[in-house]
Amino acid sequence: MLTMTQVKNIKKLYYSKGKKVNEIVKVTGHNYRTVIKYLEKADFNQSLGKQEGDKRGRP
């Protein structure tokens, strides 16, 4: 998993500098799929566990 600094750098290169994904891969050394994943991800907060209304097992 990348640090937030690395993710911000990827997003900066893509959105501000106008670099293509292949160029970002060469500059950062990260995998192509990793760069795509972090460019597409908007919310880094994940829900933990089940929601309160979820059913639990068999009655």
C-alpha cells in the first residue's frame, strides 16, 4: 500500500502536470494497475464491519 504522499504525487502528476499513466509508471516505479487504482479511488475511508441493520446468521 502506498503512503498518502505517494498517492498525492501520482494525482498531482496526472491532474496538474498532465502526465499520462505510462509516464507516471516510469517516473514513480509503481505498477500500472496500482497507478490506475489510486487515480480512480476518491474515498480512502473504508467501512469497518457490518452495518447495524445487517442480519446476523441464522435465527
